[in-house]
Amino acid sequence: MAQHHFSLTAMPGENEFYPLYFLEGEDEYLLKEGVGLITSKYPDAAGSDFNFTRINVSKSVGASYVYAACRELPFLSDVKIILVENYQKLPSSEKEKLYGYLSGGIPKTSIIIILNNTQGVRGKSSVSGKKSEASVKSLGAFIECRIDEKKLEQWLIETLKQSGWKMNRDAAAALKSRLGNDFWMVHGEINKLKAYCSGKSEITRHDVETICSATSGAHIYQITDSIIKGDPSAAITAMYNFTGNEDPPLSLLGYIKKYFTGIAETDMTFQNTKNTGDTAKILKKHEFVVRKNIEAAARLSDESYAKISDILVQTDYSFKKSANKKLIFEKMIIDLCNLFRTGKRRK
């Protein structure tokens, strides 16, 4: 058991600082939210590329990289932040090495944030790996990045409150029932509520029922992510999970158009800023979304953007003319997947 155990709904206090934060959870969005809450405690480091090091660990990128980063001194700041992503991919031997490095003393100039995404990896670590993991957690603050279903309504209320919005509990209950536990979808619907309820003093149940989609476990993100990966089978399956095997609604095409517009917008902004953090601030998007969009944009040429536009326009036209909506959307998904799988990449 970690010496200092927290959760997203009970984070370390404003004046409570640790040399290491170990974040664990199965939801990528909640892990990133946890990172945001922690880095906000160190604004001088978080806002500077010189004082923010991201290490995506793997079999070939291990404990020595973290050790080397800890030895680097911050620039015009008291501390530097070292974000260690995908801890779950480290071999047990590397986890032991990492604990050996860190237990010897974390430099006062370093703040280490470790992300352990446990989705689909439970039970895969060796006994020694699990022991090392528990030891690393004990060196600082262990934060479980999960939202208990019973606390989800309160989390929604508090999340909106932090942005200056008021939502009553009846509205929070309605939003919870319509969204399930897909937090990327939750984030999107919250932003939609903010946009449509601008000027109102309180978001009500009526607002939620009028504005928010009843998703019933739908995963728009899974559709678009599968398209980017060039996997038509996964994308079509996700589409029917969204529609309940019914004809796709025209609003789904709107979601997909908005997604690709977001990629283009992110790409253009990033070409000017050359920095994901600055791009996220300008576009008011989560940095994880910005990075995903940049990864997608890197696989597209100017010619590819034009082809995407043609595919979407043709789908829109065919949807309004044909009775076979499923076939039209399946063709659109296959064409988009083929474009990402075989299209010309940016040099």
C-alpha cells in the first residue's frame, strides 16, 4: 500500500508537494487529466519545453533514460518535470532498476510523474515486477485515476464549476445516464453544453436532454481512431455500436467532418507554434487530443486532405439520395481507411 494514496476526486492539497507522482488507471483521458492537475502545481516547469521531459518507455527505452533526465538541471526554474509514459510496458528487470535509481534519492530539482495504464495488462507482471511497482508507488503520491460511478455526478458538477459553470444534480444525473463511462465522450459533451448554454446561469436537465446525444455506450472516438489506423473492420464495428445496428444518422457524418476539420486546424496551428502545449492553449483542446491530431496529420499530404473532403461531400450527397444508409457509411469508412493505409504520407 502506498504511503500517500489519492484519487482524482481527492488530489494532494494546494501546498502538498511530492518528488514523485504515480498515476494509475484504465482510461487515457483520466490519466491525462491527472497529469494536468499535477503540472498545474508547477507552472514554471510545465510551461517550458526546457523543463518538461517526456519519456515514452518501452523494452528499449528503460530506467536509464529516467535516470539521465533526473541528472539534468532545470532552466530558470526551481524544478523540471519528467513525465514517464507507458510504465506498464517496462520489463520487470527495468522496473527493478528504476526503483533502484529512485530509491537512492530523487533530486530536489526533479518532479517525476509516472503513468501506468492498466487497461488490458492486469496479471501480466511477474512477482518481482509487481513488488518493484509497489515500491515505486511508496516513494511519493499514488493517485488512482478512476471515477467511481457513485461519484461521477459530483465529478461532473465539480468539473463544470472549475470552469465557472453551475450544473444541478438532476442535470448531472441526466448527463451521466446518457454518456456512460467514455470520458472522451463526456469531455466532448461538456464542451457542447458550454457552447450552447452560454449566458445561462445554470445548466439544467432540459439543457442536457435537448443538447446531448444519448450515446448508450457509443464511441465516436473509436470510429475515428480506427479510421486513422486504417482498420475498416474495427471502424465499422464501432459505428454499429454507436447506432445500435440501425441506420447511421446524418449527425454521425457531422461528427466525422468535425474530427477531420480539427485535424487540419491543429496541423496548421502546430506548424506555426511547433509546440503541442502552445497549440493546445490556442485551440483550447486537451494536449492529448492535439498530439493525436498531429500524429494523424503527419500521415496526410495536401492531396489527402482534398480526397477526404471529396469523400465526405459524396457521402453527404448519397445519404440524402439513397435509402441504403448503412452501405453508404460503410463505403465512406472503407474509403477513408484506405486513404490512411495507402495514401501519400507527408515528407
